[in-house]
Amino acid sequence: MSAKVPTAKFRLGKIVTTPNALSQLSQDEILVGIQRHQAGDWGDVSEQDRNANDRAVIDCARIWSVYLRTRTRLWCKPRSKVLEGEKRR
């Protein structure tokens, strides 16, 4: 049985990945983060940011998500076209 791919809520622009994200995360982790983001699963953000993201999907405004993986964060920021992994301190 294959995993279900979530339904996209919005279109993505160009996706870029920083060298740090590539060194800290697997391609599968990056892909799952992108899929979750595009499906409206905002990950580990505050309730205020979650609500702002829900409104932003309608208004075409800034949307961002954070997914924590062990000691690494995956940030999805499609409005600025940046996807980066950043080590927590």
C-alpha cells in the first residue's frame, strides 16, 4: 500500500534548498515537508501563525511553516521562494 499524498491548497513557485538543508535532511524529509506545507499542515508554528497562514492562502499573502526533525528545523517559505534547514542551538 502506498502513502497517500495530501491535496495541495496552493501552487508553489520555484523551490530552492540551502546547502545546510541538504546536509542535514534526507530528500524524503524535504519532500514530505513541502507536501505538508502545500497541503496546509503548517507544522510547528504558533496558533497565530497558523491562523495567518490559513488567511494567507485566500489572500495570496506570506505563508510559512516549520517542521522540527530531531535537531534540525525545516522552514518552508514559498512566498520568498526559500526552503532552508537550520540547526537548532
